[in-house]
Amino acid sequence: MTVSTDDLPAQDRDAAIRDYYGKIAMRFELEPVGGDPLAIHGSTIFLPDIRITKGRVGAMASDRSSRMRGDGNSDILLSVCK
């Protein structure tokens, strides 16, 4: 599966990324950093019990709020930045 904010209308990008990537896929609250809009470009491979994604994102801050932590999810996210 490939996802890119470039494929979305400019006025819908932030909301779509916050709703899907932030609340469904990764379950984080996302905020852009540095005045740039949220930007995500990546491809994901889904395997049993693991997802592997390669891509790039714009500068953003993420937070897993107490409301989100209440879902009982204990997934581990490993992110390598270069």
C-alpha cells in the first residue's frame, strides 16, 4: 500500500492525515512543526503481526493522548531517521 499527501487535494491533506494516519493507522495525535503542512509519502508492506513502512514525512510532533492509550494497544513503533 502506498500513501502520499500529494495525491490529496491541498485543502484536505491535514485532516485526512490526522484522521487516517494519526487516529487509525498509528493512533497518534499529529501536529506539523515549523509552519509546514503535514506531509507523508510512504509504502507499507503488511505481514502477519508486523507492518514495515519506508518513506518520508515532514516535520511533525506526535502524542499518544491518555484517551488514545485507553485502547489497550501495546504496539511498538521503531523509527529510523536519516
